[in-house]
Amino acid sequence: MTAITTRIGGIRWTHPKTIGFFGIALGALAFWLALPPLASRTAVLPIAIGIVAIAVGIWAWSRDQRRVGGGAVAAGLLGIVLGVFATRSSTAHLNEVVVWSALGAATLRYATPLTFAAIGGLFCERSGVINVALEGMLLTGAFFGIWGAIWAHPWAGSWAWVVGVVCAALAGMALAAIHAVWAIHLKVDQIISGTAINFLALGITGYLFIDKYGDTGTPGNVPDFGIPDVHLSFLQNWYFIGPIIGQLNLMIWVSFVLLVATYIFVFRTPYGLRLRAVGEHPRAADTVGISVYKIRYMAVIGSGAIAAMGGAYLSIGFVHSFNEGMTNGTGFIGLAALVFGKWRPFPTYCAALLFGFSSALADRLPSAYGNQWGTLFQALPYLLTLIAVAGVIGRSIGPAAAGRPYVKQ
């Protein structure tokens, strides 16, 4: 408590950065007031609050706080637009779509594969190797995860999912090893290498899926031995919190642990310092005795294992089946979350939650407003990524040596 009190006491409440964050909160408030349970019916309220948020953002921007200032301006604009749309909707439709507990639980489910993909990409790109092959690694993990679980079910019973996750991780490591050899040893352009890996994964999983399961598809009893949910019975009756975290899949909890472990490893250990040094200035790292090639191989192969575990969650923890190309761009959105989060674990997870929320909302919108609105919100992650990359909310600049093959001298 003393540490928390000290941190809060150290906040400079009149600093432009603090006020910029306040503007972001105002932008979110402008939209929230028009949603259940408040469901304000006047457009004046979101417009007025949104204008204040924009003004606060401009003020913070003018004082060199461009990241939070731009965020406040964007939040204010979104708050006005979305708030006005919400006030024009019927309360019946809003109540049908905006069920906060259901949206919260769905957001965590959709954010989990993005988190595994993004954290895998974080390790890879922090070492200086660009990884656009996350989509292929996710897809490979999804197929080999469910294949391993089905194969192990006759003798492993309800624990077959463990074999599935291990098979997924090994398959992801094998695919990542190919990318590592091409990008590090053969010095192939890393974007081209990653793209080739994605097509390779699509072809291999499609062929094996038809060869193993044909037109019948995967068995229907996969939920019986899929990745289990963790039931927290003491939370079941808690208002709002219980429906969200009272029954989450085990891999969602693993993703929380992964985030903390990644932060500690990358930013609080000497091994993480070596990883970052190789990604920022490999020549200097090599000069002090750090093996650039070894670090990069380990990071790329490890990223394949982590991303593939996210694919295993998709097939044996979420959907409980496999279809050709079932990831549908999830790996690319995970990469977008990594860029949006500036290659840091917790901001990256916030981006994954934002993208997961857009997917959760996209699932619920068609029932009340039609499919076009669901399609619009599914495109939101890519729009936010373009905003981040363009530098409107702080320019996203990756590790300095990312994408540059290293030649030892």
C-alpha cells in the first residue's frame, strides 16, 4: 500500500501528460454515457464532452505530449461519432448488444490468441528479426494442437489437450526454425521469408486436414478432451466480475502469466538485456561477447512455440474444431497489436484487448443492426494500426536492427 500511495502521490496532476490521459477518459465517457445502463437519449451530451476531450488533447499536443494528446483528440472524435450513433439507436437494440459482462468475457476470449501471437512476435522482433509469419505459426499450432489431442485421446483421456498443446508448440518451433535459417543464416529478406512461411503453413495444414479428416471434418467430441475452463465458484455470484472471470479457459490465465513473465524476462533480467541489445545494436553486443546468432535463433524458435500455443487455444480451447485457414488473419492482428503497443508487453495486451473488444462487439451487432456493422467493427483493428504507424498517436518505431541481417566480422 505504501508503494501505491507513493506512486499516486508522485503524480503531477497538472502535467500535460496527465491532463492528456484525462482527455482520453473524457472521450471514452462521451460514448459510454449513451450506452446502457445510462443510455442517454440526447446527442448534446456526447458532443459536448467529446469537444472538451478534443480541446484537452490539442492543449496536451501543443505542449509536446503528442502521444496522449493525439490519443485524446482521437478519443474525443470517436466519442462524438459513436455517441451520436448510439443516441439514434433504440434502447431495445442497445440492450440487446451492450451486455457488459458478456462483452467483457468475449473480449478476453478473442484477445487471447492475439496475445500469444503478439508476445511471440515481441521476442522475435526484440532480437532484430521481423516476424510476419505469426499467422502461419498460429494456423500450424491450431491444426497440430487438435491433431495431437485427437491422437492422444484414446490413451490420455481428458488430459489429451496437454499432448495437443505440446504438439502445437513443437510444430510452431519447427516452422519458426525454417524462418530462422532463412532470415538469420541465409539472410533472406525477412518479410519475404515470413510471407512464404504463411503460405507454407496454409498448404501443409490444408493438405493434412483433408488427408486425415476428409469431408467429415474433425470429430464432434473434442470439447470432452479440449483445454478445460477454470471455474472460480467463489466469484460466480459477484456482480459484473463473476460472469467475466468466474469461468475462463485455462489458456486465458496462462496468457496473463505469460505477460508478467515476459515483462520480467525482457526488462528485468540480464538475459532480456542481451535480447534487447541484439535487437538494437548487434555489433556492440557481439563486441562484448554476446552471440548474436544464438540469441536470434532462440528468440525466433521460441516465438514459434508461443504463437502456436495461441493456435492450439483456438482449435481445442475456443472453437473445438479445425477448418482450413481458420485463423482468418488473427496472426496479422496480433502483429498489429505488437506495433500498436510499441513492442512492450502490457501496452501490447491493451491493444489486444481493444482489438478483442471490437471482435466481441462485431459478433453481437449483426443481430440488432445487420451484418454491415459487424464487418465495420472487424476492420477497426487495422484502422487503429494505420493510425499508430502513421504517428497520429505517437510514432511506433521498432527495434533499430529489426529486419537487418547481421554479418559477423
